[in-house]
Amino acid sequence: MAFQQDLSHHSDNFSVISQHSRPLPPDSERYIQLVERNGEKMVFNPTGNSAPSIQTKKITVTCLRLELGENAKISIFDQLNNRPDIKELSIYAGNPMILLRVG
């Protein structure tokens, strides 16, 4: 069963990126929270001389264990890659790990 929460009564300054199942307790190694808030509206990462202003985003990732790399069990990279609107990304992890392929 999917877990859903009504956030309509909250401010428009943030949104939940995704919630696929029942929430995990914050002390679980699989716990990860992604919070997306609106930043400034500005010309950001322009692709030409007449680039329009876009709504930039501030994203905060909070977790106990974070793996970054090709073989990561939970990949935040896939969710955030190719997002030209991210102006600020903050990561708070108790145990950050970078997985590198050698050879």
C-alpha cells in the first residue's frame, strides 16, 4: 500500500519529490528524505543569449547512510541528474560512502 500525505495546507515553499511506500523510521539505514523548496526565479544555467527566467530549487537530502556511485542501493543521483533548476543542494548524511570502480 502506498503512503500518501496531504500537504495542501502547507506553504508552497516545499514539495515532496516522491513517497513510494510507508515511511521508514529515521534511525533506519534505508531512511532517506528529499525536500524540495522554491528558490529564486532567475536566469540560471542559460543555454543561449535569450534564456528565460526559471524557478530555481533548493534541495535538502537527509539520511543515515548515503551511497554515491554506480552500485548504490538507493540512488539519489538518478532523481537529481539533469535537473537544470537546482541552485542549492544540501546533503546531511551520518555515513556518506562514495563507491568507485577501480581498474
